[in-house]
Amino acid sequence: MALAKAPGLRISRRTGRRTCRRTGLRIGEQHGHPREWIWGYLMVLPLVAGIGVFYLWPIVQSCYYSFTSWGVFGGQQWVGFANYRAFLSDPQLPKAAWNTVLYSLLMLLSIPFSIVCAALLNQVRGRSVALYRTLFFLPVVSMPAAVAMVWRWLYNGDYGLINYLLSLVGIHGPHWVFDPRFTVYAMAVVGIWASLGYNMIIFAAGLKGIPRHYYEAAELDGAGRIRQFFSITLPLLSPSIFFVSVLTVIGGLQMFDTVLMMLGKANPALADSKTIAYLFYEDVFLDNQQGMGCAIAVVLMAVLLVLTAVQFRLQKKWVHYE
């Protein structure tokens, strides 16, 4: 079969390889000056070094220390899987695991709220857009401890603002953060409120990337706003939804600061409101069991990796990138 000779190409009679006349490079081969790839490696070296020193090496250390027992003044002793067996047989684990899973599932409710708020915010025009974005994003940049203390005052059963508003309509509000029936739900409301601004920024950027002519074509076909939202907005916003859902699940499974600051150590509802991350805090900082804490961290990391892998596997069925 004769080879078609394209303009600008020269075919060698000996080797049959095609060479570009303008650049002198053989087709299919990549050439570069050694300085180019050396400078490329030097540019990414700080990032790779930072990831290795501050992320990968601590993970390796935690995996090793999870098989050891620490003394009060340091020193490690190899104990094998004793820490893992002690953690999995901990009577607090079932309740803590359930609270962690329930909190993570409740946190997923922030996604539809954020989508609706982002869609409404995109309808606002003028200088007020920057004001609304700032107000919604303020909880993201606020200190978690300060946020928890403010909400703890709002949830107060005696003089809190929420119970006061409920009393105006004849409802006697409970002690939200002292009753184990409501603590996880109360903390989930705080988490949803705190993550609303960040999620809105992601969804607002996703909405800006949807071409306008899709909506114009749908209007010509007689589709209303609701039909456009479910047939155009949601499918084309699915990559942003997937990204936010992964971050939400990861953040929900690591929930700790809200439990510590809102409930407090003397709270009678704390025993029924602990999370896995709070068990890690107790073992490491209160009971001085660093080996046990490392075992909890490794188990939690493994659960996060599995759930993230499942999410990436399932996203092929509902995420549309085109």
C-alpha cells in the first residue's frame, strides 16, 4: 500500500520514518532539551516534597505507630493488632459510628440547599451580588470554635433565641444540646449552615459554565423553569455536585470540633453524641493512648478511601462531563 505524502512531510527511503521538514522532528517521537525536563522537575519539586513530608510520611508513621503502644514519657512497644482489636471491641464504637454516619448523611442535605441558593443568587443583578456572596461566605472563614459557641447560645434551652421564637407561637422548645435525641440533628444544622457558602461558590461557578443557548432552545420547545432545572441545570451541574458530595462525605466523617465546642465534656448528652473523630481525641489527648489513636486514624482513613472509591465508581452512572 502506498503511503500518502502529506505536505511538509519527508519519508526516509531506508527507514520509512516520516520527518517534518519544518522542525526536523520525526513523527511519533518526542524530543526535548535536557534543560527543559530538568526545569520541569524543579518546578514541581516543592509541591512533591511538601506532599511527601506533610502528608505521605505522616500516613506511613501513623500506620506503623498503630501497631505499637506508647509510654507516658515516650517509647514504643510493638503490640501487633492489639490496638485494632481494642478499638473494634470498644462498646462506644457502634454508637459513635452511627452518629458519624447519620451526621454525614444529614450533611448531604446541604447540597440541594446550596444549589437552590446558587440558582437564586445568579438571578440577582447589580452591586448587591457581591454583598450576598460575602454574607453567605462569612461562615466559611469564621473560626469553628466561635461558630459553635454562637450556636450553643442559640440552642440554649432556657434563654436561647430559637426557643424564644418557638415560645411566641406556643411551642416549648427542648434543650437542644443537652438532649441526646436532638444533639446530632442540631450539630448537622450548624454544619449545613457553615458549608452553605463554600458549596454555593462551587455551584455558582458551575451554573456560569452552562451555555445559555440550552435554555433558549428549551424555551422555544415550551419547557418551563422547573423542567429546565431538572432537564438542563441538574445534568450539566452533575460534575460540581459530585465534587461537593465527595468533600461533604469526607468532612462529615471527620466531624469533631462541633461536638467538642457545642456539647462540652460535662454535657450529659456527650456519651450518646460522640463521633469516631471524638474517640480519637479521647484516646490520644485524654487517655494518652497514641497507638490506639493511630489505629483509629488508620481505620477512618481506610473507610474514607473506600467510600471515595465507591463514589468515583458510581459517578460514571450519573455524572455528565459533556
